[in-house]
Amino acid sequence: MTAAVVFAYHNVGRRCLAVLLAHGIDVKLVVTHRDNPAETIWFESVAALADTQGIPTITPDDPNAAEVLARVRTCAPDLLFSFYYRHMLGADLLSSAKTALNMHGSLLPKYRGRVPVNWAVIRGERETGASLHHMAIKPDAGDLVDQMAVPILPDDTAGEVFAKVTVAAELVLDRQIDAIADGKAPRRPLDLAAGSYFGGRKPEDGIIDWSRPAAEVHNLVRGVAPPYPGALTRVGGDSARVLRTTHRAVTTREPAGTLFVDGGRLFGACGDGKALPILDLEVAGARVDASAFSQRHGPRLRAAA
């Protein structure tokens, strides 16, 4: 039986662990993260699945610590997997198994690095996907095993795209795991020069610049929409979050940054003479529709970042 150690977290981690178990892989150890109480935990638990299967689970702060490495080596794994695990694995860990593979949420070599689904939506991509690749010291740079594309529709939020990427990850692993277990995992070198690398994002990176074109503002809104922190602005001196817009912008003469009501609908004027329909707005923690906006602020109000 093929032995494996799995570093995993989040929905992709849980679904990919389930695939390994369905194919009879002997998962000797799961390494995951403790949930952060300061983080909204909207995703499934890898630890919970491992517990139902009687698989030992650890949650080290540093996966490359000597005691973690020793425990992994004791498992004598044929395979080592990283499925949405948040820390980089060092050379000693990668060499502890015959094959070390990672699942990444983009069509590599595009969108290497952090939060690839969010970045793909923010930058207006029409597709992304899941890529299974051999791990190297450089992040998301090892030879490709397989990948699957998913569409990004014009009004899809990052959360909705992430759900598609999770399914793609499951399908990619399911169709390759038998070959991987037999030591026949495909290898196709990535042309990193043809790709891109992106860093992580903070909530303040979601502040709306209303002087930008409507399409760009819309992509930001949906790229950070719940379960992520939301796109930030200010309304009447209050902090506000624009939680949902639609790409069907209309022409307007209102100055950029003006929120206004027209025909019973709420809009945000952008820098290209277009106005985005705002489908979901939260002001000072309370949802505000077009009617409530008019009653509180009148038909139009200049917003500020």
C-alpha cells in the first residue's frame, strides 16, 4: 500500500484528502493549521475529516521544525502532498518522500504565489483552474503533473470561483492519483517567464478607488466579496462595504465617487463615465438598499475611500 503524509487546509485540502482515501492511499499523518479565532472560518476542516478516519493529526507552528521532520520521516512516506497548506515546505521535508506534490489554485505558471483565485478575479481573468505540480524550493515552480481550467463568469465572486477550483482540484487529483502511486506521475516543466507571481492581500487592499474604470472597480468588488473582507469605501462619514455589483454598468454624468439612486436602483459612479449597479451595500455594519439610501442621504452622495 502506498504511504503518504499530507499537509493540508481549507476546502481544497479536505476534498483532496478525501480523494486519497477513496483510492486507498495509506495516509500516515496529516499536518494542518489551527483555526485562527481572528479569521472567519467559512471553509471545511481537514482535521475533522482526518479524525473521522483515525488519522493522526498535528498542527505545528513551523512545519520545518526538527521534530516535525523526524515524525514525517518515521512515516517513511512514498508520497508527500501539500493541499492549500499555508507554509512553505523546506528541502528536508520535500526529500523525505519519493514524490512531493502540491495543488495550486491557478493555471500555472500564471498566478503563482498567494491567494491566486482572488487575484485572477481582481485582474479580470475569464478563466483560472487547479494545477497539480511537483514541489520545488521556489514556490509553485515545479514540473506540472496536470491541470484543469474553470470559467470565471463576469459576475462571479472569488468565493464562487474558489468553489469551482475546489472541484477542479478534486478531479485533477482523482484522475492522476493511480499513476502517481505507481511512480509514474507526469512531469512537464513550467515556463516561469510566461507566468506571474503575486503576494498576499490585506483588507486595506480592498479600498475602492472610484476614479478607476467601472470594470476595474467591479473586479475588485467581486474579488474581495464575502466570505472575504469586502470592498471598502465611506458613505456619509461612515465606513462601508460594497459587497456585490454587476458588470452591466451604465453611462452617467455623475462625478466619480458619487453614489446615487436612479429608477429605484443604487449606483456608484466611476472614473470612465460609467456607473456600477450596487446590488449589496453595507454601511456602518447594516445593509442599505436603494430606498434606505435615499431616505438617509438623498438621491446622491459623494463617497470617499
